[in-house]
Amino acid sequence: MSVSTRFTHAITRRPAASITRGLRAVDTGTPDLSLMQAHHDAYVAALRETGATVIELAPLDAYPDGVFVEDTALCLPQGAVIMRPGAPSRLGEAAEMAPHLRALYAQVVQITGSDSFIEGGDILVTEKEILVGRSARTNAAGIAELSGLVALWGHRLREVHTPPGVLHFKTDCSLLDADTILSTQRLSALGCFDGYRVIPVPEGEEAAANTIRFNDLILMPAGFPKTRDAIARAGFALREIGNSECAKLDGGMSCLSLRFTPS
Ligand code: GLY
């Protein structure tokens, strides 16, 4: 059974009214909460369509970026690791997620070092390894601590680099199947995907690189026809989901869920 594409569960969190204060690299406008909620509903419906159980958590007004639950944890078949987000305003989101994972997993551990920072958006799990991109949110201490924890569960971690100016490693790539990665050319040019088949994101559509493979479906942001056609030509079933409001906060498909099969 694939650990990187087949899942029985997902956790999402409904966006809060405070989303208007969410972090962003460049201000391209205030996110519209009701449109974001409509996109979120379509996202959750697509996850459920694959047969998975989706747990929708209540909005957290104290955490404007709380809808981006992926950054709070790494979920593996053996257990979950609670992250230590590198954005100070997001640190408390991890503690909010912990009890929900403890209710589902027998083993939940956490990144604890005061100098360790790591966000789930920088972590790509494939069938053979866990790739972690060092970024402005994820540092060497956080990666080293995670490496030690997942080694106890038999996983090999490889440190890579998130391109400068890119929020997270998975902002620029996603796993489509055990051997295939969709990637921007600026990321794959760094050589981190040697040994994988890479489908390049067409130039000008870099924002389409963040998709998710969830059971039999690829969920991708709407509005990127060249990337959509490249994924379809490669034989994948896909669903386009509106992402205009999350994109204003540098968020995408992977950011909106934790995807896992609890032990
Ligand atoms: N707005 C998502 C983040 O910066 O973490």
C-alpha cells in the first residue's frame, strides 16, 4: 500500500474571519472569506469523494493562517510528528493540532528544540524517502531533529533546498505517483529529483506546482490550463479547485490538509 498517495483520513480547518490578516510575501489584495469558504467546501468534497474520512476542524480566529493545517504536523503510517513552525505567529497552531492527532494515532511525537523550526509545507514524502527543503521557515536544527525522529520509524530523510524567495519546498512541487513529481523548472534545476520522473510546470504557471495526489485524484488549483493538460496527458484523473483567495496568502492545495492513514 502506498504511503505517499493512498490515505484513509484527512484533517482540514475551516478558514477564520481573521484570514484577512494572514501572512503573505506580497500584498495582492484582501482574501474574501466567503469565496475562500466556497473553495474550501469544494476541496473537502473532492477529498471525501475518494472515500476518505475528512475531519473538518472549527476556525481558529487567533491564528489567521490556521486554515493551512499542513504546516502543523507530518503524518506517517507509524505515527505523527508535531512541527515547530518558523513563523512566530504560527507557532501556536501546532499545539492546537496535537490533540486531534493524538485521538487518531497511537504514537505522536514532537519537534521540541528551542532552535528547531520546521513547517510541513517544506516536507515531501515519497515512497522511498522524505525530502525536506531548508527555507526561511525550516532550519537545519529542525531538519536534524525530524531526521532523528523518523529514523526510529525506518524512514530516510534527505535535506534539500527550497528556492530563495519561495515560501515552502512544496510551493514548487508535488508528488503525482510513486515515481513522478510535478515541479517548477527553478526547483528541478537544483537537481533534487534525480531518479524521479519529473513533469515540468510550464513557464508562467509556477503557481500550479502545488497539487496533491489523494487516492485516485489529483487536486490542482484552477486557472492553469497548460499544467492541467500536462497532468491529464500523463494519465492522471484530476479536479480543479478554486484557489484565488488562498493564493493571496501564498497557500495552495497541499497547505489545506493533513493526509494520512493512522496506525
Ligand atoms: N500564509 C501562509 C504562510 O505564510 O504561512
